[in-house]
Amino acid sequence: DVVLTQTPLSSPVTLGQPASISCRSSQGLADGNGRTYLSWLHQRPGQPPRLLIYKISNRVSGVPDRFSGSGTGTNFTLKITRVEADDVGIYYCTQATHFPQTFGQGTKVEVK
Amino acid sequence: EVQLVESGGHLVQPGGSLRLSCAASGFSFSNYWMSWVRRVPGKGLEWVANIKQDGSEKYYMSSVAGRFTVSRDNANNSVFLQMSSLRAEDTAVYYCARTADRSFDYWGQGALVTVSS
């Protein structure tokens, strides 16, 4: 199975400051057609996960533009330009290029 | 508005069985793959199973293959997860999720399954 390794696992941030989460894959995530099925999810306490970004960098409708995704091959990044209080929770990367679909361990973002 | 509502979560003894249901509304259900994903305490998220629009293809994670069965009823906009031979390690919150272009774009609130004697 593809292993996704997220760093850091915990990210204390100051409101208004940026945050960045890395997701490294044990295999390349581009399929034979050049598509890369790497997504980012956000889960607030007591809530189900919510899709933020799909196929590396496509922001879901309604997701603020302070969230951006980037990367290629085996290295991917989620960036938040200015963290707001609503952004706390756990962020997961997930890949669906290779079977079975797998998730990173999660990165907990909390306010300092 | 897209809504997914799970039901059927319960406390069950090891070796027991349970059936989860997920009622969908607000979209054309028969046009989408549907998936089950679980959040295991202390372990994060795990994809469990998914099913094609017409039910002709089903896939499972290795640790549940042969014990869990995913099915759907397009006439009633529902997807199900039949779980048998349950183990302590199956304890989790189970979510159903709509799957679009291999992304889980909508999630239910989840159903808690606890396997314990």
C-alpha cells in the first residue's frame, strides 16, 4: 500500500500567521494519464471530514482562497496563508491513484 | 443540498454482525460511486469499501474483505455496509462518503461502531 507521511504531526500556530503541511508519498502519485489523485481534507472536532483540495491544487467551491495545494510526484504541500480560528482541527492528505486508497496520519493544527 | 445520514451504529460483541445504512438526498444518487471510510481511535482515517454507480463493482480494504459487504439501493438512494465476524479493531466511526473523480466530496456525520464484550 502507498504510505503517506505528513509533517509536522502537530502545528501550533498564531492566528493570522501562515501554516504549511507536507505530505510525502512512498510512490509517485501520477497515473498513466498524468492525473494525480491527491486530496486534502479538514476535520474539526466532532465533525466529519470536509474536502478542501482535490487533484493536488483544485480548491473545492466555498473553500477560502487562503488555502492552496501544490506539489508533484511524491511531495505535496497544503498552505494556509493566514490561519483563522475556524481552521483548527486535523488535516489529512489522501491518495486515490493507487489501490487501496490511503490517508496520511493527520496533522493537528491548533492555536498557540 | 447534499445530505448523507448514517444509521445502525451500535455496541456489538466480537464475532457479531451489524448493518450500517446511509440515506442520501440532494443529488442524483445513481450517478456516483459511494464509499465507506472509518476513523479508528488513535489511527486516523481508513478507506473501507466502495461501490460503483450500478453496484457492478465493489472493492474492499484487505482486512475487511470476506467479512464486510457493501451494497446499494438506487431506487431508495441508500448504501449499506453489512459487517460480520466483527473484531475489536473494527471499532470506529464509520462514514459514508460520496465519491466524485476519486475524491470524497461529501461526508455523512458518521455512525459509531463499538466491538467489545
